[in-house]
Amino acid sequence: MINGERSIERPLRWGMVGGGRTGQVGYKHRTGAQRDGTYRLVCGAFDLEAERGRDFGTKIGVSADRCYGHYKELIAGEARREDGVEVVSIATPNFTHYEITKSCLEAGLHVICEKPLFFTVTECDEIAKLAEEKNLIVGVTYGFTGHPLVHQMAAMVKKDMLGEIRIVDMQYTHGFNSGDDAGAGEAVKWRTNPKTAGPTFVLGDIGTHLYYLSEVVLPHLKIEKLLCDRKAFIPTRAPLEDHATVLMHYDNGARGRLWVSSVNAGNMGSQRYRFVGSKASIEWSDAQPDQLIYEVQGEPTRTLHHGMPYLEEESLAADRMGALHTEGLGDSWANIYLWIAQAIDAKRRGDEAFLRSHHYPGIEAGTEGVRWLENCVRSADAGAAWVDFK
Ligand code: NAI
């Protein structure tokens, strides 16, 4: 169980680019990072509007001289200090991730970046090489994959409690973009423009969460082929999609089905996962994150609750609140930030043995998400054709 006891040598000096007053995801980063005292927020270039960013920064406790108007000023300003920033989180629109990550790494800073990591696998490979040369960590924030019941699912699959995996069924949908984009805010505008969002809208925005979680639960399964059918129900969003279905064939013969949509009008279900094996199935949804449904063929359905002693040790090790008390998205983010902090700490100490056995969403997790997107787009643009997964 995680109780806030510090597991690294000292708090990391941490800064943020983006995630300002109007940003949707910034607060999740701050609650995640600051939960266990492993990060101390010392600086930020929080906003595209420099003044608003400065005002915001000081109101969340950052000293005025370390609230910068631009990420380049942050890098230069912090480099001049003895106690300069060591790790920077990037919570800005997709098209800025690559250049900010690259600049931070070149300046010797660890990076924690939002998904989808970059636009292309080529960019991911280039950044992975740079991080390796600089001996730095790149972490990626797939929000719900720190949840203890996600790690319960992974442990159950590893223990062969499901048997051979046959069916992977995943859905992440909502209805917030059911209407047109007239009068839409900034977050919708950049998401629906290929120049700022990249080659996808909902596939990258929410589909990569599904894909990465399935990789955590089923690390031994690899996709051999996939078919992606995507559509913009609101035509101004084309060539990007507000709805997509992806079918997947895995190397063990399993079949996968994934549905992402932001035009599922009225739906508030968010994410749902069902993994079906030859002996049993498991099902989890972030609408009821405390419960994992476990169904063994021929037996009554069981509901497993987080924090209970009957769970696997991997799940209990990731638990914060204990049974009976809700464990949710904020707790999951805190775990992700903690695991990335432990990776950064190990890097600093040169503890490669720890890093080899330590699980956290790193550059590979970001790269695989982008690879999956590239394959989805290739299939969709070929008229929803089956394509070999490259
Ligand atoms: P947003 O549009 O709501 O906020 C973006 C923030 O970044 C704003 O504060 C804006 O002023 C600032 N910004 C933009 N360009 C900047 C620059 N060059 N320098 C400094 N600040 C800049 O966007 P949202 O929804 O917060 O998404 C940001 C990123 O986070 C995206 O990559 C998105 O895919 C990802 N995201 C991830 C989630 C997760 O669960 N991991 C959830 C929501 C978003």
C-alpha cells in the first residue's frame, strides 16, 4: 500500500509547460505529482498567454521570478540557477509536444509528456535516442493505468486465471462533441485541426488510453493486423474523426474490438474493458473504478473490490485508500507520477538494475501509442482495409 512515505532520495525540482488556468489536464498533473512529496513545483511556463500564466503560477505558489512567459525562457532561466528545475511536465496541445520535449532533453531535463506523445514513430525514435544519449527519462501520462485494479487485471492474466486470451473488447466514448463546433473553445479547436492535433482526433485523444491499458494487462499479446473505420459525423472535423471502430487480430489468434467516439450522445460511461479468456473473463470500467468483475465459466459472477486482501500483491502494492474508500483517477495519476519519479531517481543514481525491473509508462509506451495510431490511419485511409501491423 502506498502511504506517502518518500521512496526516493529527495524531492525532484519540477516545472510545467502548459496546464494553465484554462487547461483541462493541468490540475491532474499537479495533484498527481504533488501527492507524495516526490516533486516540488518550482517553475512553469503555464500558458500561451504569458501574463495569465504568470498570474496563475503565483496563485498556485510558484515564485513570480520563476513563472516564465515561454518554455524557452524557462529552460534558459532555470539553467542559470544552482537549484534549477530537473524535470518538466508538458501539458500543451499535441503539436507542441515534440519540440518542447526535444528542447528540454537537450537542456538536460527529464520530461513527462502528455499523450499522444508525438505525430510520428520517426519522431518518437529520434527522441528515444536523444533521451538515451542524455541519460534522461521520458514518462507519458496515461491517466488511469496507475489504478490498482488495472494491475490486478494484469496479475490475473499473468497467473493464467483467465486461460488463453480470446477476446479483447474496449470502449472509450462520450457525447461532448455531438453538436457542431460553432463557438467551440480552444481545447476543441486544436483537437479538430490536423495541424495542431496530429493525424487523429478521438483515436489519439482517447483511443490511446485504451490501447496502452490493454498493453499493461496483456503485455504478451501483439497485434498482427488491424482494420480501422473512422468517420467525422461533424463534417468540419474531416479529415479527422469524431468516431472510430478498430478490429484487431493478435498473434495468439485473439480478436479485438475497440470503439472510440466523442459523439456518443448522452453517454457518460467513459472507459470500459472486457478481457475474455478460455476459462474466465474480467471486466472493468472507470465509471465504477473500485470494482472488477470476475466471471469464471459455470460459476456465479464475482465482484472484486480494490484494497481487499484477496487481491494480488501487485494490486495491493498500488493501492492508496484501502478497501471501502473510493480509489479513483487522482490516485491513479499519483501512482503514475510516483513510478516516473522512481525511474528518474534511479537514473540519477545510475541504478540500471532497478530500471530494468521497474514498471512505468516511458518512451516505449508513448511510441507504441503513436505506432498504433499510424496503423489505424493507414487502414482507415485505405478505405477501412485490413493492414499488417508495422
Ligand atoms: P487545453 O487546450 O485545455 O489546455 C492547454 C494548456 O496549454 C492551456 O493552459 C494553454 O494556455 C497552454 N499552452 C498551449 N500552448 C502552450 C505553449 N506553447 N506553451 C505554454 N503553454 C501552452 O488542452 P488539454 O485538454 O489540457 O490537453 C493538453 C494535452 O493533454 C493534450 O496533449 C491532450 O491530448 C492531453 N490530455 C491528456 C489527458 C490524460 O488523461 N492524460 C486528459 C486531457 C488531455
